[in-house]
Amino acid sequence: MCRSIKTLRPPALPEEATEEEIRAAALQFVRKVSGFRAPAAHNQEVFDRAVDEIAEATARLLDGLEVRGALRTS
């Protein structure tokens, strides 16, 4: 996959992932899958929507994970 996407859950990340970190990972994923670093104007809306949807799904995933042996802060 994309080496620049880092693990966003404990213990790899000592604290909860920030919204910025989640969005950056989503952007990297969409760039990798689409093959575009920056989409053309006619693809911008669908590109941005995909980033938003993946960021939301990632936040839900991280919120729902139970990491055994790690203290949950929320």
C-alpha cells in the first residue's frame, strides 16, 4: 500500500489521532487509489468527497476499536 500512511491507533500513536492526521491518511489513500496527486478541475469534487468519506470512516473505525492492553482515553 502507501508507505506514507502511518498507523493511527495506539500503541503506534501514543495519543488519539487528530482530525488532521486522519484527513492526511485519507488523502494519501485517495491519491494512491486514483493515481492522481492533484485531480483535474473536473474531478476535484469527486476526489474531495472521497477524501471526506474515507476520513469519516477512519474516524469511526478508530473510535470503535478496542486495543487490548492499552488505556482508552475517551
